[in-house]
Amino acid sequence: MESFFIRLKVELVYAGTFESEEQAKSELFEYIEIFYNRVRRHSALGYVSPAEYERKYV
């Protein structure tokens, strides 16, 4: 979990500013559901995204 929160801060929080609470919530959802789970490759999963790993092995 620590690794996830570090990546979240570096890739989303420190990279920009939010105009409103709703924008922050929307961008957080997009980061987790779209980028982190579907696009971002994870070394612990053999450099594939969690979604791709699940499709292959579940």
C-alpha cells in the first residue's frame, strides 16, 4: 500500500492542482480505475497491467 500511495502522490497529486473537490474526486477515480489498473505496468506482475494480468491468469 505504501508503494501505491507514493505513486499516487507523485503521478497525480504533486503533478497538478485541483479547482474543486469534485475535480479532485474525478481525477482520483480516473487515475485508479483507468490508468493504474488498466494501463500502468507493474513490475511485480511481469510488467503488465493488473487488468491484463487478471485476463491472462484468472
